Amino acid sequence: MPKQCVFPQVPGNYAVTEGMEFPNYYNILQLDRKASAEQIWLSYHRLAFLERQKKDRADMRKLFRLEEAYESLMHPEIKQKYDSAFDKYFYWNMPHGLRRKLVIFATGFLAAVILFLSLHFL
């Protein structure tokens, strides 16, 4: 059973407390969102090795963040939950104008698809 990782929750199925920052595990591990399990493993071990080599070991927070990111992204079920939660968090925390443009674009695109399909199949 994969270790359950705790990450802030977001609107929808989730709720974010005000002032809480959602961790971007892909940035912590210096990865793209399309990274495979092998790339996640390699990135975690490379960064953890570099972090352990530092002389100043008083601050272990970065290493703990690396471990948290690795545990969350390595298991497919947890990664899928994290990705959906991150998408919802990003949507609700983007500037209002950008969110409005995104909704207008999506509805316009949907209307164009419906129009195309209705003309194509009539």
C-alpha cells in the first residue's frame, strides 16, 4: 500500500484554507507534468544526493519536501489525485480576468464544435 501523502486540498471535492500555498511537486523535483515513473525516480535520487552532500545539514526542510514530492508522484493513484487537485487549485487561484477569458474561450470552442458537428451531420 503506498504511503499516503498529505497535500493541501482544493475547491470542488477539496477545500483550501486561506493563505495556504499548494506545493508544486513537479517544480520541487524539477520535472515536467508528463514525467514517467523512471524520470521521477531519477530526479528524486539525484536531488536527494545533492541535498545530502551539502555541509549545512541543519535545514532538512528541502529534503523532506523532496521526499514528500517523490512519495506523491511515484504512485499512480496519488499522482492522479494530486494532478486533479493541482488543476483545480490553479483554476481557482488564477486572476479573475484570466479565468473569465478561459471560460469564454471554452464556451466559444464548445459552440464552434457543436456548430461544426451539426452542419457536418445534417
